[in-house]
Amino acid sequence: MAINNHRLIGLTGGIGTGKTTVSNYLANSYKLPIFDADLYAREAVQPGSSILNNIAERYGADILAASGALNRQQLGNIIFNNPQEKYWLEQQIHPYVRDRFVDAIDKLPLNSTAVLVIPLLFEANMTDLVTEIWVVFVDEQQQLNRLIERDGLTLAQAKARINSQMPLQEKCNKADVILDNSSTLEALLKQVDAALKS
């Protein structure tokens, strides 16, 4: 995998901070290719996949919906309250996700710009796949409010999901670009425009 002739933007942040808003804007307004870790992670646990079989073996058939698909809510209840189980699950999924990113980068035309949306960029040790790191930031109260509103979580569930990730401030400390999403959409997109032109 040769990344030196590409501009590969690693887009990350916390859960509910606005990564999708930024990646959709880059795709629609700048026509940039978007490679998304969450999509690859979903692929990894499709019915019939060896990874899904491993998960069902570990947690029992109850972890599967009637359709044979993964019951994400049930899995979330297990891993967001248990760091060891979360670690086990990530060891199943992260290598698959990394391989998909490497394949996608290898297929890029020379001197391309692409966006890799990786919520766990630091936690999964994937910083070597990108040439610069953009972190989308909001304060914790906004993050909690968005999660509760968007995903219908209780305050305790929302906090557990936030606490299961590296603190947002720590991600900001490692970023090349910090996109502050605590005011308006217009303000956020102006920052994206400036970052892309820099």
C-alpha cells in the first residue's frame, strides 16, 4: 500500500459529533471518495460471515435476530458496559476493516484525495493509513443531547457509549485539524472548506 502520493484525510471524532455531516459534505460538494469504517464493520458481520459465527459462538444464538442478522442493540448492551468484551469484538472486526481500507487505497488513481471515516482511528491503531487527521469536536453536553435524540438512548446508555471511546479532547490533541461543530452547520462547513484548501 503506497500512501505517499495521496492525500488521505482521516476523519474521526466522538460518537454523535457530526462525522457523517462532514463526510456527506465532502462527498457531495467536492466529489471525494469516502471510505467508511462503519460500513466495513457492518460487512464484517453479515449473516454467514465467519466473524458473525464467532460472535454467536461467544454470546449464544440470542445475539442473532430472527433473520440471522446481528442484533446490534443486544451486542451494544454487552460491549458498552464491558471493556474486555469490547476488546474481544474489536480484535475480530478491526483486521477486516483495515484490509478493506488498504484495498480501497490501493485502487485509488495517482495523487488522489480521499476521506477515511474512522471513528476509532486512534483506538484501532489505523493512523498509519492516513496522511492527516481531522477531528470533529462538540462539547460533552451537546454530544449527550445528540445521542439521546438521534438514537433514543437513555442518559446512562449515552454516557456509556461516550465513555467507551478515547476522550474527545485527547483526540483533538492528536489532530492536524479540529472542526468545531458546536455552533451552526454553516460555521462547520466553512471550517471544512478551509481545511481542504490548506
